[in-house]
Amino acid sequence: MTASLQSDYLQYLLASWDIKPAESLSWLDRLRAEAIDRAGTQQLPTKKDEEWRFTDISPLARLPFQAATPKCDLQVKDIEHLKLKEAENRLVFVDGHFAPQLSIITGSLSHIAGNLPAYLGSRDALLQSHLSKHVGIDSNVFAALNTAFLRDAAVIVFPKEFVLKQPVHLLFIATQSEVTSYPRSLIIGEPGSQATVIEDYVSLQQSAAYITNSVTEISLAEHARIQHIRVQRESNQAFHLANCAVSLGQASHFQSTAVTLGAQISRYNMDIHIMNKAAECDISGLSMISGRQLADTHTCIDHAQPHGISQQQHKCIVDDAAHAVFNGKIIVRPHAQRTNSSQSSRNLLLSKSAQIDTKPQLEIFADDVKCAHGATVGQLDAEEIFYLQSRGLSETEARNLLTFAFGAEIINRIPVPSLKQQLEHVVLRQTQSH
């Protein structure tokens, strides 16, 4: 990507940004102004940057899509197929903007979950202590741009010792072409709280070109337990750029399952900071892509305190001329003794032109730790195919079954039956199309 293209792209975005006179700036306006300043000092990453060397996002510079405007004509019946029957509470955002007519918040959650503007004034101290405090904007141009264009956002604050058995569904729907949306989520688990949150990105136009630039921040206090499920099934012409930052308090537990299916180019950064003793995280991911899709997943688990536990399993299924990237970094700081961390990257190539780049990283600065990682890239096992054929399956059926089983191992970790069934149908349909 040339410097002039970079400059033109960012200048276009900066020019489309609006700000009030200085004397009327609220704390949120000041945050947005700071973010636009940070964005203006940065450049778009290129393949010359180590963290982006497998992912070429230069097409973005030729698609300077303006920010999506609130424009929602959807009715409840239009999104019936996207509902999850287990989720009584649903916050819906259309092209990044809150859609109250499509959202449902029951009485028990009326003061817990909602859109950001509803919290301004009454909970400013809480919001200021979390918004943009977990995801960095100094060296992340996409997080800076998301913060600069921050208007609406899903905000969920689970109170102390609050236990929610039903999942909360955050549904982000893309309907417009040639726009950029900036979805934002803030999830706070206060001491001893327990809940499941589903972050779901979908498109109603499967061939629409648009950009989604999302940021999610999750903060868990001591003994809080959050299960986070993230599904990306955007248009096959979309660009999906996402950052998720998680901060874990003492003895908290964070479990995450991320499934990537859509977008022409997608990049998902997940940064987990184990900030206090005895915190645990268990994260898993599945990227299943085909055609000429590119799916890049970068994760970093930072053990800053002792007795932390982290487990990670990531899988890629890549067909046709698609390209999957996985970079998983684990950092163990000098004081993080008795850390127990493991990472597994398993990858399946379904065609000769498919490509996978996987890079597990361990950076260990403590001596009393237990850390392990492993990575494999290969094709379906010929002996397993032969075994299934000997039981009466055709070669195609055997391949489809093995591919489905490979991906289903991750999907089975999702504790929401209706969502799990939807994803299983998608995976099964994709395996049977070849």
C-alpha cells in the first residue's frame, strides 16, 4: 500500500468526523477527540509490519466508505431467523446503530443492559473507568477509529453476585452497502457475577461490500465468570476488523468461543490480560473459509500475576484458494510464577491451493511455570477415510463427515443449543458443497 493511498484513506475518515465546540465537550467527546488525534498520527498496517505480514488490507485504501448513518426499516419479522430462543434479552444494532424496536430487554435486565447513551450522566464514573481502558488506541489505528466514531454501544453491567442463566444476545446486523460501521460493546462482570454473552455479526446481503470495525471490552472483577461466544458470518464481500480486550480480576474465569465464517478479509485481535492472581481463561476458535477468503486471528494471553491458568485451542478449515492465519502469543511475566498455560493450533487443508500460516509464540520470563504449545497443518487422514469407506460410506461422504467432525469439536463448546444447531448446519452445508 503506498503512503499516498494510506494518507488519502485516513484523511477521508478524519474529514468525515464531526466535533462540537471545545467549550461544550463532555468526557465522551474528549475521549473521541483524543482517539481521532491518535488515529491521525498512525498509518494503516501493511505486510511490512510483522503482525500483519500475512494479511494484505490494501484494498481498504481503495474503499473509503463513509460512516453508516442510522437508517433502519427492519421489522421484527425480518430478523426472525436470527433470533435465539434461549436468549430472552437481545440488543440489536443495525449498521452499528442501536435499533430499540428490534431489541428486547426484560425487567430483570432493564437496569443492566442497554445502549450507551442511556447510561450517560447516571453512570459516567463507571463508563470512564472502562471505555478505552482495556483496548489500546495509541498503536491500534482501527481501535482508535472505532473510538473516534463512538456513538451507540452495547453496555452490560452484571451486578455483584448476579447470576443470569439465559444468554444475552448482542446482534449486529449489516444492511447497507459501501459504508463503514463501528460496533462497540462493553461487558462488565462485577464480583461473583456469572453470565453468558453472545456477540453475533450477520449480514442481510450476502454479496454487499462494506466495512465492519468493531471493538469489544470485557472486564471481570474477582470471582466473576463470563462465557463469551462470538460468531462472525458477514457478507462474502465484507471487510471485518475486530478488537477484543479482556481484563481478568482475581480468581475470575473467562471462557470464549469464536467462530469465523464470513467476510472477504477478516482480522480478529483478542488480548487477554490476567491482572490478578489465580485467574483462568479458556479460549477456543474455529475459522472455516473457502473461495478467496482471508481470515486472520491474532491472540495474546498476558500472564502478569501468579497462579494463572490459560488454555487455548484454535482450528482452521481452509478450502479452495482461501488463506487462514493464526498467531497465538502467550506471555508469562517475571512475577507470574506457577502459571499453567497450554496452546493448540490444528489446521486442515481441503485443497492444494489452500494456505494456512500458523505461529504459536511463548515468551516466558518466570522459571516456575508449566507451558506447552503445538501446531499441526495437514490434510484429512487417508486411513480414517479408508476406514469409513470400509463401513459403507463413499469417499466424498467420508471426507465430509471427517471435516464436519473436525469443526464440530469447537462448535460443541457453545452452550446455546439453537446457535449450535445453526452453526452445525452452516458447517455441514459447506462440507457437502464440495
